[in-house]
Amino acid sequence: MKKLTLLYLSLLVGVITHAQDHSIHQKETDTLVTHLDEITVVGRRKLSNYRQEKTLSSIDEYLEKSNRVTMIKRGNYAWEPTLNNMASDRLSVTIDGMQIFGACTDKMDPITSYVDVSNLEKVTIASGQEGTENANAIGGGIDLKLPESKYYNTGLKSSVDLGYETNGNYKTTGADLVYSGNRLYISGDGIYRKSDNYDAGGNQEINYSQFKKYNISLQAGYKLSDHDNIDATFIYDKATDIGYPALPMDVSLAKATIGAIAYTHRSESTFVKNWETKLYFNTITHIMDDSKRPDVPIRMDMPGWSDTYGLYSKIKAKTQKHQLSFNLNAHYNRSLAEMTMYPNDPNENIMFMYTWPDIRTYYTSIYAKDQFYISTKEKLSFTARLGYQTNKIKKETGLESLQIFYPQISDSKSRILTSFSANYTLKHKKTDFSVGLGYGERAPSVSEGYGFFLFNSFDNYDYIGNPTLKNEKSAEVNFKTNYNHKNFKIGIEASYFHIYDYIIGQNDDSLSPMTIGANGVRVYNSLQYASIFNTFLNASYTLNKTLSLNTSVGYHYGKGSDHNNLPLISPISYLAEVNYSLKSFNAALQVNGNTNQGNHSVFYGEDQTAAFAILNLNLGNTFFIKDNKLILKYGIENILDTHYSTYADWNNIPRQGRNFYINTSYVIQ
Amino acid sequence: MKLKYIVPVLLLALFTSCSSDDDNDIPPVNEVEDLIKVKDITNDTHTIELYTKSGKFYTGHNDISIRIMDNSDKKYVESATISWNPMMQMETMSHSCPKSEVSKVTGKNTVYNGTIVYQMTGMNGSGWSLKLTYTIDNQEYEAEDTITVLQSDKQNVTTVTGSDDTRYILALIEPSTPKIAVNDITVGLYKMENMMMFPVVENYTIALDPRMPSMDNHSSPNNQDLAYDSTQQMYNGKLSLTMSGYWVLNLKLIDDKDTVLKGEDITDSHTQSSLYLEIEF
């Protein structure tokens, strides 16, 4: 560790002295806009504004910067994104339009954990029914966009990244290499991350919070003609020795292989501007075990597998007033998870069950979107999606085990899923305004439909899936307005979801829990309805070119028809920051907090989380060394070493205490 | 190179064709297919073959098939009336056990079938003998020999004294191959009238509460208490097993007047009934 610190110091000194002579000759092309629904990963090589303080931050840290996204944490790795206070079951999370489903029955491997920031160009976050471009969803869509092949003929370009954080002795090493020719584009990158246990505020070590992961991605594109090109992507992501301090089990292996091949036809002169057809597959292995825990009531292994094969064909077309897009997509997924328990009496047979009894999902759908530009100021947009989904229980044992609870069910169930939205936008010089309506449906997730004794350590209940669940349906209204005056900008956005047949686990006292020490069993069922409301107020003031202020406050509400609060609904959240930025230097001081969680759900096993506020300082420099560029990002997170946890921290696991970090990227052009 | 493969094939063909030349009859239908012989009991005139699925006798419920071969012409007898009597010889006394009648298996010419519930066994499976009395063409014969009855791993039969001071024997018949599902459960219930008589008890109820002791006495839903089936002369119910492993089937024996004769409800403090059977898979 000393060596590394020394290395950084010498690098820093050397670079600063060297860099003085060089004028800045390249304009930064940051396009990241804080409060837009689309946030863009600017790439590790560019000095971005305060939204990406760390060039080497994980996707999780990165997503957390978005207004509407909060991350559920079960440890220091693989956080689960929620959008509009809705978690993965209600979202469509895709990698460049590709469907991919976690293989863990306990949501320990959200999709976002199987890619790395280094793989991505941007993340598109769309709220509610606007986020249904790739699948039916209720809360919205998160699409992790991979970079497109660029035929710039710039030749070879490479960069090296190093990162170190004191809290958890967290090291990151990455490298990437890009070749861009006239017809051929090849890029490859690799990143390795390793962290020990982190410390919460007050130097409290959080045991089982370590992780280790590497990610390799390869991308190649070939231009067949001026209008046609073919692309191939391959990502291999492997994490090992991942601790989950908030859970009774850890993960010894989480591995994903993602592959895709796409053919794109582009044309500016015809009605159809862009036609992309992609074939893809991904396969995930997730091995959960408790071999590192000294005291457990019973030893168990819980491996899971998820394989998805799919294709989509997207067309973008344009007329003078209309911008149309169509997406025809289909996928097939196989989800299998099992549990083996080893009795304390070695003479007894091992105990076994399928927790996901080999569920096959077949999904086909069609999506259309029309953006109608009524005038230069007004726009109307419509989306519609029609999907057909069939679930099949492949394992006879799986069907028979679920028939213990639902004697009447058969091995398959089909559903039709629809979604519509309409949005009106009005833009003036100083103000803009948009209002939208939406209706959408979703099918239950594999766990909600077919899970078998899935233990949830959050409320300490075993969950049983329910194959007879109705589709969940959401009616949604959203509203957004912004006002600019000189250097001052204020914006309000709000969305309200009225969700019919809201799927949630409900107590069944007649059932006996399987997990030793569990409070009981909950069976997924439908509430008549639930209401979720989110609103944000954003304001920013730009004093001059270099100094700006920015604040954001969010209010959230979630209640079921039974008058109980919904679980995992954020209390009032706020953020305030001061940014100072020059062309080659930036600094941001940030306060970030939640109020006391008064809306916690006692009924669903939540306790109240106390208010907190933390202070962060982020700094960044860019230096040019001949043609090459060095980017430094450094700062202190949680400066005051506050001991805190948020409402989204599983079992109130405390978050990181004070952390000094430094990220460096060296770009060789 | 290729000869290496051709030669054995040729030889095999030659050998099989030769052997089939010797057989000029149509091969007889094997009526004891899937069964394994446990023992032959012989007398001067006949050899009595005893078969079970496993080829052994175990404590608990045994499904036994019988063939009688005429020692003189080696042919199997097709019309016999058979009765049997298993006996346990103990140090101070001897007793029999619950048994069904022996009847001809429908659709078969030479096989007879019945069931015996061995409620216990001696050291190394010793102590039991089986006496067969059979009539062929009005002529009565007898054959007797000792048999080996092995101890089952799990308690699939139990002998208890009810609150009515009667000794009852309960034997698990089905599921013989349990699975993670709702299983059909069948239990035989017998009363020990005396050392020799173990008649089927009719119209009682057997309450069922399956538990996994290793999993903090986890139970399962949608079980169904066992009720008497007069045609089968057994008790049938439903047994839900949510996972594989070791299960204790906690039982309560309830008579036709709703009096609990044996067994208790399972609570946090009372984790196992005094009347139970076991399953492990």
C-alpha cells in the first residue's frame, strides 16, 4: 500500500510540473446533464463534471448519482438499482437492448453487476412507460449502452487506469486499446477490482464486505459498405469471493458471458434511417454459499443459473414531422436455482429442493414509438408495446413441488402484456413543460411466480412464488417543468403510479418456514392497488463560468390499498453542491442526505432509518503531456466519517466511513 | 486395424445364432420379471420360491410373490391354494405378525402374492421362520424354513399401546419412492389380538403432521389425514414433502369415536409425537 501511495505522489508531482507548459488544445465534450433522464457515462478518459467524480467508479456508484435511481445495498458489491422506488421485478434492465436476468434467487446479482463502467458508453434511464422500449415494465427502463463502432481512421489508441481508495484498500486496474480504421473497428478492455472489508464511520470494520472481480470486453465492427456494418460484442465478467455482510450467505462465484452479433443498415436519404438486427445470448452462473461463515444453523449451497437467448430488430424512420421507431424482439430464458442443505447429523441424507424449478420464459413483442413534432415548440409522442409471454416449469419435480401449494396449476402459463404512453412537450425559451400519461402491464418475475422457499433476510420471511398471480397493471401520470432565468434554473418533476394488482408477499400463517429462525412464510399475492408518488425539485445557479450551485430535493410516497406503507420507499432525500470548474481542474463539495424515515413500513418488516447527511469533496485535473493526456480524480468521501445507513441498506448495514480516493487515467493517443 | 472390430462382432453373431438353434420352444414369459428371489423353501415334492423387489425381507411392510415348482417335472404349479404363517421365535415366547391372505396374481399363471408386516427382527435378521401350507388338487402340503429379516434403516413400522390398552401395529406402505411433491401415503393398521392374530383395524383415522427435525421442525402444507379404505383394507392420505431429506411423520391414532388412542400434537415444546414413522430420501 505504501508503495502505491508513493507511486501516486511521484506521478502527481511529476505531472503537475510537466503539465504547466502545455496549453489545453482540446475542448472537453462533456454532455452529461444532471437532471435529464438520460445520463451518460462519459468514458473514463474525459474529465466529466461533478456527476462522475470518479472515472473508475463502479456502475453502482455511477447510477446512484441519478435523481430517480437509488441503490439497494446488501454489501459493497452488486447493488440493486431501483427506479421510482421500484426494484428489478418492476423494471426493464437491459444491456444495449439485450435481455439478461440475474441467476440469484436473493437478488444478489442485479444485471448491473455483470458489466463494468469500462464496457459502457452511456446509461439510458427512462421513467415509467417511457422505459418500455425493450420490455414490458412498470417503473421504467435502464439500458446500459455499449459504445458503437466508430470508423474514424484514428488508428491505435490506448489508455491505462489505476485507482486506489483507502477505505477497504480498494484497488482498480484497467487498460484499454482501441483501433479505429476506415472499415474496421476493434476495441478491447479489461478491468480488475479488488476490495477488502470496508470500514463504516468510526472505523467499524464491516466483515464479509470484500470482493474481487475482473471484466474483459471485446468489440469489433466491420463496415461492409457505406450503409451497412456488422458488429460483434463479447463481455466476460467474473467476480469471486464476494461478501454480503447484510445477508447470511456469500457468493463464491458470479460469472457472466455475454455475446452479441448485430447487423446495421443506415441511410440518410430513405424513409428508414437505421435498421439494426441483433442476435444475442448470455449465460450466468451464480454460486451462493456460506462456507466462510463460522456459525450457521445449517450449511447450505444455493447455486443458480440463468441463460438467455434473444434477438431484436429495431427500425428508426423519419419524415418531416414524425420520428418513428419500431422494435420487434423475442427472447428465451431459462432460470434454474437449487438449494442443498447439509444436516448437522452426517448420517442424515442431504436436503435438496429447486428454488427456481427450471423456469423457461418465452417472450415475443412488438414496440412502436412516434414522436410527432407539431411545431418547433410542441411535440407529442406515443409509445405502444404488445407482448406475449409464456412461462413453463420444465422440471417435473419443480411442478410437483409447486403443486404442494397450488394443486390445480399446470406446467405452463401464458400472458398478454400491453403498454401505452402519450406525452406532450412544450418548449419556450425560458420554460419548458411536459405532461404524460401511461398504462402498462408486467408479468410476475420468476421469483414472484415460481420461487420456492426463498429466504428474504430483510423481513426475515421465506417467500413462496404464486403461479396464479394476475398481471400487475399500472396507470401513470407524469409531469415536468423547467424555468430558466439568466443564470438561475429551477425544475420540478413528478410522477404518480397507481398500480393495480400490486404484487407483494403476504403472510400466510398456516405455512411453516423452511429457513431456521425465519419469522414465517409470505406468499406472493396481489394487493388491490398501490400508489407510488415521486417528486423532485432541482435548482441550480451559475454564478459565473467557473462557479455553480446545484441542489435537489426528492419526496417519495408509497402506500398499498391495505393502508400500509410499501417497503423500500425513500424518505425525503436531498443533495446540494458547489462546483468550481476550470478547463483542466474541477472541484465539487457536496452534501447529501436523507431525512428521518417516517414512512417506513412496519407491516413489511421495515424499521425506521435515522436521518443522515454526509459531506464529500471531489477534485479533478487534466494534464496534457505531449499528445497524451493524464486525468486525475481524487477526493474524500464522507469527510466527517459519519456512521450511517440509508433506508435502502439491507438490514441497516452501515455504509462506508471516510474514504480517500484517487483515480488516474493515462491516455495514449 | 478394422479386423480388430469385425472379429468380435462376427464371433458374437455366431455365438448368438448357435445358442438360439438349441432352443426350439418359444421362450416362456418370465412372470417374475423385475423381482428378485429371496429364498427357496423346499420339501420333498415342491420348491417354493419367494420373491420381493429388493430380493430381501426387511422390517415393515413386505410385498411378497410366490411360485411353487414341482420338483419332479420342474414345472410351476398353476392352481394352488396357499396360506402362510410367519413366526418369530424369541427366548421366552413366539409370535406372528400382520399378514394378508395369499392370492393368485391376476393375469399371471404361476405367481401368487401377499403381504407380511415384520414388526421387528432379531440379531442379524434372525428369529423369523415362514411356514407355508398349500393345497394342490385336494392334496395338502407343508413347507417351512427360517428366513432372514433385515432391519430397515428408518422406522417404517411401529408397535404401540393405545389408551384403550390395545397393541397396534402401523406400517408404512406407500410412498415406496418418496418425491418432492404431494405423495399418496398408505399405511396399514393392525391390532394385536393375541400372539397369532393381527386383524386389520377398520374405520379409524390417522392424523398426519410431517416434520424435518434438522430444519427446526419445518412442516409442509396440504397434508391430508389418513382415512380407511375398505376395499384396500388400508389407510390413505396425502403427504407433502417440500424437499428431500429426513422426515418424521408424526401421527395420531384416532378411533371411530374420535378418541385419540396414541400420539400428540406438535408444538414448539413437544417436537415429536410418541407415534411416528420415518422417511428419508
